[in-house]
Amino acid sequence: MANTIKINPQVLAHYIEKSNITIAELEAKIQPLHAVLQGDKDLTFTQITDLAKRVRIPMGLLLLKEPIDLIPETANFRTADPHGIGQMSSELRDTILDLESKQEFLREQIEEELAFIGTFTIDTPIKAVLKQARQLLQIDNLAIDGNRSILKNPLNFFRQRISELGVFIFFNGKVGDNTHRLLTTDEFRGLVLSDMKAPIIFINQSDSKNGQLFTLIHEFVHLLLNQNEIFNVIETKDYAFSPLEAYVNQITANLLVPSNELMATQTLDLEILSDRFPASKFTIVRRLLDNQLITKVMYDMQVELLNTEFAHYSSQKLPGGGNYRNNLKFRIDATFVNYVKNAVNSNTLTPTDAMNIIGVGYKGYQTLQGDA
């Protein structure tokens, strides 16, 4: 007889109710459903997988002790584009739900709160935020300009520094491992779920490397303000940002292209500056304008030229076409995986539950365990 998994009947009932699918419809496909809702029966792994698909939620949500509200608006997301993101796609919605289930698990595992979350508000002088951010990222005494330790792989450099602070960082260009459900930068570039114990940053991996880096730092700054956000602005457009987003973007750009170092280069050549700072040409041009090194007319002309270049930009191939093990280990936060491993080793989580919370199959689980 197949092994069964116990799930909270109240959690199951919650998601069935939200799905607008009747119990009778579901029970026609999953026979013991009524008994499960009464707490008298358990479901097999296959049945839970089938049930999650039918009520259109990530399977891991059915394994939680308490339900998570499926309405993403309850997370109070801000957006960088003042016009918002319009109708949220099912891909973005399911990505958020998956991250919320991971965050719920982490909250149960972590006791201490992070002191830097929500340290500042939009009324804090930018210089004060920059000083603290540089200290947290350990770059207060480290030049960005031409520093090989940063420029060799700036995305990994800043990811490691932010991870060491207790932030969980995930990358993906699709929903889970489903190559038929791609994430698009036309909708969002990244998002952040702020939390005092388990903050999560998610980066849309279909973006360019420079775009991913800017989003990573941008969302980190939002954690300093203790705010959830969906970052949905692409660099090729000159948006009229809200005061909050203008504030966050100024801090982000200054962290990547510090004013004093930019002034010291004594050049306006974008190719040279791109080699000296871990930022896109769009960000560098903006920093030249902010520091009054070019006029608004020059800025507009440069942006127009960059937009033309960007129009010919072909999206990077999504992870999965290369080394599966390396791609998987890059996408999923290593510290999160360690918490899952510890829960399995302490018998508070079964390997099957662990696979579902991580969002991988057996092969992926063994890879992350280091056994494959």
C-alpha cells in the first residue's frame, strides 16, 4: 500500500473553498476526499499532487499547518511603475504563493529577528541609508570602481553579502521547473517579501545580468524600509517614479555607481565606465545626469541610443539548457536548503514534504543534498 501523508483538513478546506470547485467535483476524481476533510483519512503523494493541480495551487501549500491567503494583494505589494502591473498573471501569482509557503516554513525554523529590517523610512536622509547599507554589505571601505573582486561576478558578490545578513534569495525564469510557464520581465523583474525573521528576495532570471543585479540591490533597499514590492520597471523606459521608488532607485544606483568614484574617473565614455562599475549603461547614464556631468538633453539622447541597442537584445537562454546541477543550486537559496535538511534530520519533516517545500523532484532533491 502506498504511503500516505497527513494534511490539515482546515488547510485543505480553505483552498477548496477559494478554488470555487465543489467538493463533489473533486471527490469524483479523488475518492477519500470527504473522509480527509473529516480528519479520518490521509492522502497519497500522487493524490495530493493531483488535488493541488485541480485547485490550482502549489502543492507545498497543502502541507502547511495553516493556510496562506491566496489574494496577493494582502501582501501589500508596492510596484515601481506607478500604473501598477495590471492583471497579475498566473505565473507571477504562483511564484508569490510558492515563496510565501517557503517563508512560512522558515518562520517556524528561525527564532531571532533581523535588526536591519525596517531600520529606515522614506524620510531618512539618503546619505544615512547609504552609509548603513554600505556597512551592512561590507563595502564601506571597498572601492567599487575597477575592483576585480566585485567586477569578476558582481551578482554573486552582492548575493553572498546579502545572504550573509540572513536574507533568502531565489532566482528563476519560470514557475518551478515548468519550461512552459515562463516569467517575463514585461510583467516583473523581481519581488521582495519582507519579514523580520525570513525576508525573501526573488529575481526574475530571464532579465539581463545587470538587470538582475540592479533588482537584487533595489529589493535589498526595500528591506531596509520593511516593505514588500514587485519590481516591474524595465530600464529602457523613463518612468515617472513615485517618490518612494525614486528614493530607493537613487540609493540603489549610488551603491553600484558611487558619486565620488564616478567623478574620479574623469570620463564620460560609457564603454570605459561599464568596465569600471557593475551596472548597466542605463544606470550609469542616469548617474552621470544625477551628478550633473551631462545635461538632460545629452541624457535623453544617450537613452534613445541605448533603447535602440536594447531593441536588438535577445533574451538570455533560461537556466536548464546548461548544467542541471549547477543551475538548480544557483536558483535555490543554499541556506534555505540547509534549514530543510535540518528539519528532515530532526524528523520534523519527511523527505517527501521536503521535496514539495523546496519545489523539486527526487533527482533535484538528491542534487541539493549533494548525493547526485
